[in-house]
Amino acid sequence: MILIRLSVYFLLTVLYAMAINYDESKVPEFTLPDPLVMSDGTLVKTKEQWLNKRRPELLSLFSREMYGCMPGKPPKQVNKVWDNTTDALSGKAIRRQVTIYFSENSTEPSVDVLIYLPAHKKKPVPVFLGLNFEGNHTVHSDPGIKLSTKWIPSGAKGVEKNMATEQSRGSAASRWPVEMILSRGYGLVTAYYGDIDPDFHDGFTNGVHALFPELQKRKDNFAAISAWAWGLRRIMDYLETDTDIDARKVVLVGHSRLGKTALWAGANDERFAIVISNESGAGGAALSKRIFGEDIEALNKNFPHWFCENFKKYSGQESKLPFDQHELIALIAPRPVYIASAAEDLWADPKGEFLAAKAAEPVYKLFGLEGLPADKWPAVDTPVHGTIGYHVRSGKHDLTAYDWEQYLTFADKHFRTAE
């Protein structure tokens, strides 16, 4: 009986995977909503209308129908700096480690934040902030980094029974080129996303969800992506208190599901100076209405805890969406935003990510900015840097040194212009 059930499950899984569209000729006809048209049909003609009316309207729509609500600051946040090593990485860096507690009693949940700053650059310095997938200790082999004691997904290198071991140190270092970032004059700030909310569906009772049980009774409930975004905002609260960090120049970066998170956090919090989405795909930078690669049904089936309950009604019903992801990107205007894809990552729909970035351009032009200076999908490994940046990199779903080189150059351009 068990064997039969497993065989049926396997068959259904294969059939479901076969239903995913990777054929451009099968992309349905669709019309994108105009980000500059209010829900009542009023055309947005000024920056003030965007900032005071349309932007809040879109934020509310995305919150209610997709990402779920997001609470405000906790009544009392406690930031405990417990490591301040001034000669880390052979003297190249200052290593700082901070634990953020969301109550004055310093109890769980808490988030461990790892910070590297260039040792010999005048302070304060700009920083890149991003969440990591398997613990702070995986971003570098530095033995001074605290080994995570939180639940970590199985299958990760050096993880046994969902707990990190010493063998996992530096296992994700290729995605976090610390020395490159420091050499360009930037700091790196990272935290394990599982500290904020473990990435499995338990009915929204663990992580920071435990702080807000009343929000889970709503159809626009406080789901995982909103929780991770909320955690990024609380890390930003700490960064504003660190005099070695230029809190006006924080670049928010995220890969895959954490790219979705970066876009949502950046849309909600204007303190993030630049927002970067690396291969965030469906529910992130890719257009939903194209129904190419991962679609809404796949998102809700495979990851029912990422989005709010209201979003489930759009599974297989993309045409009924009252918005699309170009409007999420537009919510970051007038701040610079970068969207990146990978040529072999069809699951994340690279073309759909480019089209979304381009369709956000009218809002940037409303502010007198250039938007995305590309009339057609750029060739592979040919970055385009406007106020909206984009590239499609050769290779697969990953965050690579090539991606980081583009992000550092993009940040250089915009921070230099702002000075």
C-alpha cells in the first residue's frame, strides 16, 4: 500500500513538472496593469501623486493579496554587540557580531548579525546587506564566526540532523566574496534567514511569527517572505546606530527566495538606498502573467508558507491578478534597483524578469530618471546600468563573483552621483 501511494505521488509530481511552461510560443496574451493608473482610473502625473497616493495604494494591494501584512517595530529591540575584532581576515577587516533581540528580556527569537568592514577605510562606510541560507558561518571560513545553533535545512554541506557542524564553515563562501567587497571599500552585513523564520511550514508559530499570533488569523496573514523582510528592517534599525556604517548607503541584496524578500523589504522601507534582486523569479522580479517557468500554482503548492492566504486564490488564475511584479519593482522608485537573471535558470524566467524591470521604467521617468536604458533584452553577460540595472549572466541559478562585480559597480555609480 505504501509503495502504491509513493508511486502515485511520484507520478503526480512528474505530471505536474511536465505542465510547467518553458515554451515562449505558449506564453498567453496578457496586458500589464499601468503602474501610473490609480484603481479608480486616475492617471498619475506628478511625483507627489505617486508618493502620496499611488505608491501607498500599490503597497496595500501587494500586502493584502500576496505578501501579507507586516507589523511595525517591536516595543523594545535590544542590540547586543558581543564581538568587535579589529584585525580579522589577516588585518583586512573589522569583524563585528551582534545579536538582535525583540524584547528587553533578551529571549528568543533573536537574530545573529555578522558584519565585516574594511579595516583601513575612513568610517563610516557603505555596506551591502543580505540574508544567507545556511548560517553566518557559511559565508567565510573565518573560525571567529559564531557557528549557528538554529535549525538548518537538511542536505546542506556539514549539516547533521538539521544542525550545523564545523564542516559547514565557509560552505557558501563562493556566494559571498568578502575580500572583494572589502577591497572595493564596502562592508558586508549578513544574517541567517532561519533566525528570523525557519523555512518550513509549521502553521506560522515559530520564529518571529510567535511574536504576532493575532496576525495569523487574517487572510493577509504575516507570511514568511514578509517575516524575512521584517527582519531585514530590524537589522536596518541596528545599522542606523552603528557609527562605522553609513546608514544612508545600505545596499539590500537577495538571491532566489531572498531576492523576493529583498524586493518586498525595499518596497516597504525607503531607508534602503539600493535594492538588488538576484534571480528572484516568480513572486519576485518575474512577471506572473507570462506563466513561464515557476508559476503561482507552483509557488503555493511547494511553499505554502511564503505568501499569505489571499494569494492562493490566484493559483492557475494569473489573469485575475490586479497587479504584476513590475509594479513591485516600481515601488522602489526613485531609488536605484538592479534585477539580475541567469541564462540557464528558466525556472526563474529571465526574460520575464527583464520585461518587469522595463515595465517599471515609467515610474522612474516620472522622477526624471533614465530607467532601464535597453530597448530589447540584453545579450548574455552584457550588463545595462541605468537607475534600473539589469543583466542576464551565463550559467545556472546562483549568486556568483560576476554578479557581485556588477552590483559593486552599480553601487559605485549611484553613490558617486549622489555625493
